[in-house]
Amino acid sequence: MSINLNTTIGGIALNSCIYNASGPKCTTKEELENIGKSFSAAILTKSSTLELREGNPSPRYYENDLGSINSMGLPNKGYQFYADLAKNMRQYNKPYFVSVAGLSLENNLTMLQDLSSVDAIDAIELNLSCPNVPGKPQTGYDFERTQHVLDKVCQFDQHTLGIKLPPYFDLIHFRQMAEIINQYPIKFVTCVNSIGNGLVIDIDQEQVVIKPKDGFGGIGGDYIKPTALANVRQFYLLLRDDIDIIGSGGAKTGSDVFEHILCGASAVQIGTQYMKEGASCFERIEKELKNLMLQKNYTSIKDFQGKLQSIK
């Protein structure tokens, strides 16, 4: 039986539903080329800012059996670097997505306008889950600010535009954010970024494991899979049918990817596990997903996408 993992994101065809998350090992030309050569269905860049950033001091990333914590500080080469790489990425015959995380709305508008003129960029993922205004919460947690940002960024023609959201925990917040997103020509939503301001402790040293922010950082991996699945499910149910959901959080096996798709995801990003295992993880996870689908007599992800059942 032939297993088909093809999917589409905002009308863009992918030959598999599994690709890299923005963050781990997608900053340099060599890292992006490595993704291009791998089984990752797309190439997604590090979240870019207007200018090059070195990021926070090390140690700024730590992992254990349950996941990871980081406070990277958005190290990246600057958005123009990723725009200039676009044509080079065409050789891998897979979509090239650029992540954008400006430090101000004005920065985001500048980057989005410039990137929209680059034909070799297939889609832009606007990261609304990074601090944007001093003294303000993450944009994604400030609903009024989110609406203002989307008012501005959706005013001009651009490539397929998606947004990356922080995790939400309250049912009313899911509904409030969905009501805002449904007003705009957003093509996809990525759920979720890391859970902010966690704390991991080295009990032997009796100290925190990362240096920035006195040890506070974003949590990823196994720790966040239940939260990520809940966000995928809620937004799948609440958003317009033409908005694709991309699952991100705690996916390290084919079974994890299956759960994300069962909740409604059209594709699933691999973050912490890609950081741990390297690019070989994409092929392994794809094989595991295909084997699970074979056991269940599914030939396409459409056979089970969004069909999570409640207990009656």
C-alpha cells in the first residue's frame, strides 16, 4: 500500500508534512543547505531581524531527556541575508520559508515589504511570539496590539503570509485570538512557540542551566507537547477553513506527528528533536509516521487529519 504524506500550506505544495521549526540549526547558509539536502519538506529560516544579531551570552541553550530551555536572544544574520539566499535554495526543489521577528512594528513592515518582492521566497512566517515593545507582553498575548500589527502588515501585497503564535492556556483567549485572525488574509498559523519563562535547575551545582535572564527561558520538547496539541486543536476548530494549522511542540516521533495531524495540523515542525538529533531526524520520523499509517490502513494524512474524537 502506497503512503502519501503530501500536504499544502497556504496553497503551497509540500511532498511531506514534516519540516524544521524556526530556531534550531537554521541560521547560517550551511545549516539551511543541510536542511535542503535532508528529508525536511521545506526550508524554514531562523527568525530574522532588520540587522544581524549576535544574541544573548552563552550558555543560552540546555537540553535534557524531557526537552530544552533556551534564551537565545534572536541570533540571526539579518533579513537581507535570508532574502539573498532564496535563489540558492531553489536547487533543493522544496519551499523556502522566511521567518520574521522584528523588534518593532516598523522593522516588521520594512522587512515584509522587502521580502515580498523576492520571488524565490514561497512564504513568510511572522513571529508574533517574541517581545516587541519594551514593557509590553509578547505581541501574541496583547490582543489589541496583535490587531494593530495585522492591520498594518496586511495592507500591502505579499507572499503567502502566516503567523507564529505563543501558547495559550485559557479557552477565552483561544476564541479572542481566533476572532482577530479570521478578519485577515492569513494563510497559516503555527502553534506554538516555546512556553516562555520556564526555569530548569542543575541540582548538583544548585544553579540555573542558562545564563541570560537569571536562567529563565523558553521551554520546548516533551514538556510542551500537550499544550501544543491543545493549541493546534483549538485553532483548527476556531479558524476559517482556508487557514492551515502547523503543529510545533514536542514532536520527536512519527506518533507525535500523527497526534498533531489528528488534532488538525496540515504539517508539523520539528524543533528540539532536530537540535538534538540533527537532520537525520526528518527521515526517521517520516518512516515512523508511514509505518503507523500503514498499521491503521491510512494512505493519506487527509484520512485522519482533524478527526480527533471525544469520549461519548
